[in-house]
Amino acid sequence: MKLNSIGLSEKDSKSLSEDLNQLLANFQRYYQNLRGIHWNIKGKRFFDLHPKFEELYDDANLKVDEVAERILTLGGVPLHTFEDYIETSKVPVGKNVSKDEDAIRLIVDSLTELLIIERRILDASDKSGDEGTNAMMSDFITEQEKTVWMMKAWLAEEI
Ligand SMILES: [Fe+2]
């Protein structure tokens, strides 16, 4: 097995960086969804939700950077054009969402897609002994699951 300079299998690192690129594309779509609802939200809860969505997109922005830099650490090239993001992304596009319940539901639906991808990467990185990627996925998953719980509580729905 050919190892790279961080001591991981070259082949596994390449495959993980491709998976991480898929996550990156989906994260960027989630990020744009958050910007959209931050801008377009209307109604009596505006003053709660407008800053809440800003907090979430600031957090997504940091995570996008972490994912991209992990891809580089593994020897890959992070996707960075809107064209690539559109092609590889599964997170739903929320266009002109202004109703608070629809906005919260869009967050839940986006996070569900991210969680599915992250669990796949968690599993693959575990098999490759890639602790750095594994720990990152583990942190993302724990945080996002908690966010989903809170959003579902806001919607007064079961998880
Ligand atoms: Fe703003």
C-alpha cells in the first residue's frame, strides 16, 4: 500500500477527498439556503429568526473552510465554483423562502442530507484509519443532530 506524507493510504485519501468534496458542495448549498432565509424571512418572529439564521450561516461558513482545508490536507483540490456545487449537490434549494415554518423545515431537510453524507464519510474514514477526517465528521454530526432536535422542537414535531 502506497502511503502519502501524512502516513495514510494514497488511494483511501483520494477517495475520502472526493467524498469530502461532495460534502463541501452540499454545505455550500446549505450555506446559501441560510443566507436566503436570513434575508427573506418575514413575520412576527423576524427579530428572533434573522439573527438565528446569521449564527447558523457563520457556523456553516467555518465548517465549509474546515472541509476544504481537510481536502487539501488529504492531497485533493476543493471544489469552489457554483457550477460544481450545483452538479454535486443534494441539499434542497430553498428559493424565496419567507415563512418561518418553511425556513425551519428547510434547515432540517438540509441537515438531514448533510448528516447522511457525513455518516458515510465517518464510516469510510474509520476504515482507512483517517482520524483527522473521522474526528471532524464526528464533531459535525453531534452538533448538527442537536440543531435538528432544536429545530424539530421549534416545529413542535417528533425527531
Ligand atoms: Fe445580515
